[in-house]
Amino acid sequence: MCSNSLKAEGLANASGVLKEELRMLDSLVVRQADASRVPAGAALAVDREQFSAGITLAIEQHPGITLVRSEAAAVPPEGIVIIATGPLTSDALAGQLKPLLGEQFLYFHDAIAPIIEAGSIDPDKTYRASRYDKGDADYINCPLSQDEYYGFVRELLAADKAPLREFETLVPFEGCMPVEVMADRGVETLAFGPMKPVGLIDPRTGRQPYAVVQLRQENSAATLYNIVGFQTRLKWPEQKRVFALIPGLEHAEFARYGSMHRNTYIHSPWLLAPSLQLQAEPRIFFAGQITGVEGYVESIAMGLLAGINAARYAAGLEPAVPPPTTLTGALAAYITDAANKDFQPMNANFGILPPLGVKARKGDRKRLYAERALRGMGLWKGELLEKADVFDTSVVDITL
């Protein structure tokens, strides 16, 4: 683990709600995290050695598991397989996955732009339009004057960047260039790149702004918007500070901050079913961060979901996925949504959940999302247990 923190606890935080869902499903990893807890305020942090040792011991002592300590350099040609090799999948296995998945669907680095919660975008300072009015007005446009643009570029260049780790030698493609690297090439570079205003007339002024930041709808519920072309390596507090200089984003709430780092993940929307089965070969499941979720707890959730469905598959049962009103179900739905053509990894956040369907004050929304999620998870678990107890992994022998 690069960090010993599994993020915030409590139901006011999406990660806290997700951990509660995993506790309801008796996740071994979260159970061991709770047993290895160290003081960390409102977060769940673990003693790394105790945490990993406890999980290892549980695997070694389980009567249904045979543990093989060697490199898995190929996908087994038969039997149920769960591929959970994480963000640093070996070159050998990655080479084996290419023909299975299609080379164009396997990515070896992240170039992620921030995602904003729709309700935090100021509609009085933005307008909807597509360039040259082609098609529907699908983009939210944030117009900048010349002074606003120069001020934004100045602060962008001065902002602190996150350092790369030793294993993250990053050579991004031109199309995935960090926005701060583009700005460093010349003060006008962004105005001719991702902030190009051409064909985006502001209907309120009848004029073309000096620069425009476009926001693209990220999910079918239109609760999340991506800042187009703003892949970045700025530290998270700096992203919040600098991007607040963009008109309309002064009070933006980030569902996901931008990042750039090495990360092997697959294009799950075109490859996986919501059960995390490979559509072309249902005996093969993918789990964890390789599916396109971001974060430890999110990876735990997709591992548990893959495990449940692998057990159901072995027992001849239909696959089962929690409802999208739960964060586990919402993550599975997000990473397997075929409409998500510009797929990028996602962490747990309330923005991926379906709207509440009722009016609620801003301060009450998170509580209502949390209550609905835990209620939905309880009902889903109850339905599974009524049909078959697939939470007992002794129903199938496993080789790791």
C-alpha cells in the first residue's frame, strides 16, 4: 500500500458509506482493516504490517484455498478466473491480455481530468452550447475575458505539482498532455487548445469570449461534468484553488480530482458486464483497480463483487449486482456503462448515485444518499441469502 489510509469514516462521506456497505457484506479486507486500525481522526487508517499479515493468514489457513507463490504470466485456459493484478500489472501478463481484450482497450497510464458535481456549477456565469452550434447544446461553457485568462494561466503555472513516484516515469501522449505543461509552452497555448473559444458565441453578449473552459456530461444522470482537456498533475488543494478562478466554478465541488500516474486498467464499459464478467468469455472476471475504479476501498468493493459472482457462477446461479442506489452498485454501473466512451477511472462519490427524486436541502442530501444506499444494500443481501448462501466461499475451491 502506498498509504495506510482507507479514507474517511462516517456517512457524510462516500468512502465511509462504501465501507459500511462492505461491512454489511462481511468483507475480509475491511474486517481486517478494522482490526488493524490506528488513530487517524475521522479516517480509517491501518497498521500496514498487521493489516497485510492478517489477510495473508486468512488466505493461508482457508481450507478451500490453495496458495501458489509464483508469477501468473498468462490467463489460465480453462476454469473460473479472476484477474485482479492492480495498477502495476506485469508486462508479461499485460502482453497476454492484449489479444484477449484488444490492444486498444488496455491502458498503461492515467491522464485524468477533474470531475465536477453538476449542482455546484453556477448557471448564471455559464451557458450551454456546442461549437458552431453543431448538434445539441451538450456542453456547459465557462467564458473568460482576457484578464481572467491571463490571471488563470499565471496561477496555473505557479501552482504546486504532485511528484511522481519512482515507478511512474510518465511520458504522456500529446492528446493527454497535462494542462500546466501546455500552459508552460506559451501564454496563449491553452487559448488555442482546450480553452479555444472559436465557435462558442456567448448568447448573453453576442460575442466570442477570449477563452472558454468546456464541461462535458460525465454520466447519464447528468449529475457529473468533466473539465474537458484538463488532465493535470497539480496537487489537489491547488486544483481546487486554481480552477475556482474559472467563472462558474468558484464554488465547484469535486467528485474526482485530476491525476497523472502509471495505472494499468481496461476499458470496462466495452468489455465487462456489471457482474464484472468478461462479456466475450464469462468464466473470466476482472476485479479491483484494473477495472477502472480509483482507490483502495473502491478496489476492495469490486474485488468482493467479482468474488460473489464467481461463486454464483460456480454454483450455476445468475449473476447479481447491488442496485445503483448503493455505492458498490453505482461503481459497477459506472465502469460498465457502454455509453461511457471517454472512460477514465472513478472513485466513490455521491455524484455517481441516481438523483434522490425528492427535494432536499444541500445539508441533508448526503445523509439521504447514505440512508438509501445502506437500505438498498441490506435488501440486496437479504435477497441473495434467501436464494443461496454464496457468501460462504467454502462452496468452491480456489487457487490463488
